[in-house]
Amino acid sequence: MPDISSSSRVTFPEGETSDTGIVLLVEALSDDGAMTVVDTTPFHPVDHTWPDQPGDSGTIASGGESVRVTEAVMAAVSDDGSVTVGVDIPVKRGAEGWTWLVAHRLEGAAPAWLAPGAAVQLDVDDARRAGLSRGHTACHLASLALDLALADLWRKDPGTDAMGAPDFEGRANQSSRIHEDGAVDEYRLGKSLRKAGFDTETFAATLAQREESINATLAAWVASGAPSRIVTEGPTIVDRRSWQCELPEGTAEILCGGTHVSSLGEFASISVALDLSDPQLLVMTTTAVAA
Ligand SMILES: [Zn+2]
């Protein structure tokens, strides 16, 4: 019986997209699919509690055979040995008493050669990963630029973001969806934000200038070619990770489980569009262009 008592080792924080590993687990899923767990993986899984960045896709191969991985997801093994996958996991990532795994969802049923103990080659779809990394870094930069562009609209101190600006992102962000070369963020502009001291009326009246200001900041940051990296506290999927970027104004650090570019030199441009057609909901669409 292979050892699934320790959490999966992951190499995506170092930017890896290929690795070798030993199969620990192969399980049929309730939706007729199957998943496999390997001791070490370069695949980045979608988080089951804050699913901002989609999981990696790619292949797992051995001895001339290969199978498609449609998406990497989280799996968790409880004290009694039962395995739950993705949104069915009843606790937050890292909860005590659980072993945390990266599960690779397969296209169709598991082939016979994919069995516990087998040595396999894992390969992530490089182009898609690179696009998601650009999308995720652009998403963080856009939210920092948004906080800066709205800084004068606060009548009370809402707390500060990673660059020391009033934390609109932290107060109002309700969802973030990252895709290749972009992201869509939604912000709730309701009563509680107004109570917290945010001037919603002036914001609505000056939306176009705010958008211009964000785009000017993003252009300057892209031009700086600043280094960007993932910092980890350990090698497994549950170790805390954060994104660091050495912006001209100072180093930003944000807790983040996703993947990122290694330098802002990987962008030709990043820009946003702000939409307030529902006055209670700001939608920020971020678009990145690869260098
Ligand atoms: Zn993030």
C-alpha cells in the first residue's frame, strides 16, 4: 500500500512544468471520470475554497503510453482514510487531521498501466500555464493599481493593502476569476462599503478618470520590468505561499496559492476596463498582452 500519509510535494512554485513521480493512488470518481495522485507534481491545482485560478491541464505518461489530465484539483484524505475531491472537501485547505493532495483528473477511465507504484512522467501544458501565470500576476497588479486610484475616496481608514494604499480590494472584492492573459474581478459597492467610509457617488461620477489612472500605473509598472516571484514556506501543497513583486515604489507581498510570471518584462501591456452598469457592482476586466 503506497504512503498517502503526507501531503503532495509540488514544484510549480519554482516555475516547473515537468517532473517525474511515483503513482500513489488511482480512484474512480462519481462523475464516471477518474483521478490519480502522484508523490510529486508540477501541476497547479484549483483551490476548492477560493477558485480564482483554474487548475493546470497536461499529460501523465509511462513506457510510451499517456493519458490526458483535464484539470488538477485538490483532494483531501481524512483521519479514517476516506478521500474527497474538489468542492466536496468539507474543510478549508490546511485543516488539521487531513492529508492534502493534488489530484489529477483524467480524461475518461484510468488506463491499466496507471497503477500505484508506477513511475510516471508529468507534463503540464506550457502555453496554458504561461497564460494563466500572466493572468494571475496581472490580476494582482490591477487590484493594487485600483486601490491607489481610489485612495482619495475614503473618508475613514479602511486598512492598507500590500503597497500601503487604502485597501479597497480587501474591503469590496467578492470574486476573482483568472483566465489565460486576463482576469475578471467583482466588487460589491453596497451599504456596508459606504458605512466603512467609501464615497461611492464621487467614484461613479469619476469612473473614466479612475480607469485612466489605473492604466497609467499599470503601464509604468510594466515598463519597470520588476522581478516577480513565489515565496514558499515549504515543499508541499499546504505550505503557505505568497507572491512578491519588486515594484518601483516598494516590494508588494500578497498571500497567494497561484502561479506567476518571473518578471514584468514578460508583458507588453496590462490594462483594465471598469464597468459600473449595476451601481452596486463594480466589474474590473483585466487584459494582459504577452511581450
Ligand atoms: Zn493570487
